[in-house]
Amino acid sequence: MNCLFCKIVNGEIPSNKVYEDDKILAFYDINPEAKIHVLVVPKAHIESANDITEENSITVAYIFEKIPVIASRAGITNGYRIITNSGPDSCQSVMHLHFHILGGEKLPEHIR
């Protein structure tokens, strides 16, 4: 598979890790849109939010259980925003489900 995030999960491409366990990986975004910008990906390839199923939704729930831990480890102390994009019209640039955690500063109402 030629998926950028699968290659990061497999260690083929280095990343600046914030958190990792057997189900998920969280790492700093190389093009941050906030003072702190972390990406959280499931290790199992799920293409987008459109591909969440009854079988894999447990992994998505697990990600949301771990987001407070990840945000804290990244140094976010006063709130954060969680974003996911799904499909080309949303500008999903990597076709592997991922969640952006943005924080570390007062965020504007809208981030593009």
C-alpha cells in the first residue's frame, strides 16, 4: 500500500511521536496550523470517516478516549479543537483516517 500514514505507522518514514500504543499513533504535524498541531491515526488503515463501520468504530472510540492524554502530553492545557476531513471536497490530503488536535493558543473561530 502506498499510504503515507501507513508508512509512518510502519516506521518507514520518521515522525515526531507524541503517543503510540498497539492501536494508534499520534505525532506532530509537519505543517502546523496552530502552535501545537498533532495528528492521531489508527494503525489499521481506514480510508476516511466514510469508511467507519460497526467493526472498526471501536478504534475510533478508542482514539477519542486517548485524545485527552495525547493533548496533555503535547502540552495543551487550556482546550483544543479536533478536526477530521473526509474526501476531496474537505481537502483530505492523505487517504487514511486521521484526527487533527489543534491547541496551545487561543484558536480563531475558523481554521481553514
